[in-house]
Amino acid sequence: MPRIEFYVLSSSDAPGRLRAACQLALKAWNAGLPVFLRGSDEAQCGELDDLLWQFKAERFVPHDLHRDAPLSPVVLGTDEVPSAEQGVLINLGSSLSPHVERFARIIEIVNQQPELLNACRENFRAYRQRGYDPQRVEL
């Protein structure tokens, strides 16, 4: 059963949410874990791709879009089936991934934007209804 955590940001800043996702992807990759960074759509995956090249000038995060290299250490996608099992899912989508059971750890990143807060509350309830015990982590 995956460990599920909701990382709660204190601001409603959308770029801050993407930076937090990149930082968490770097941390998981440094720990030797495969990472699936799930964007809300293709455009957000493109933003994440650009941001992963820039956010740490002194550190490269090996990443690719799922369609280009599904076995990359950090994979960017939406609802594709992850190629690596038991890795980390960083979910930026507004719904649950259809592949929850394939991950050892799931991180949902929440900011204070009202629409996103509502979607994340629904996700929290959905995890509980499935028998998971999601935890809240303040950032």
C-alpha cells in the first residue's frame, strides 16, 4: 500500500507549486527512487520540463517526457502507465492517478488556490474511501 502525503504550501502561487514539485523530484531521485511527475496536462508537462532544466543551476535532474523516454529517472506525463514500479508519484493533476497501486509513495502538492484546494480535498477523501491513510505535511 503506498504512503500518501499531501504537501501543503502556504501561498496560492502556481509557479511555487511547480518549483516544489521539482525540488521533491530531485530529492527522490537523489535517494535512488524512480519518479513519475504527473502534470495536469501536456502544457504543464512542458512547463515542468523547462523548469527542471533551470531550477537548480548547479544540479542536473535527468528527466524526459514519457513519450520520449519512459524509463528516464524522472518521467513527466499525465495518465500514462509508469514504466518503473514502486517509485514516487508527484501528482499535480486535479484527480487521482489511474495507476495509484503502482507507486510506493504518492505526493500531492496543495497550494491555497481555492479551486485546487477543493480538488485536493476530493482527492484526500477518495484515498480514504479506497482504504489509504493520507497524511498532511505543512511546507
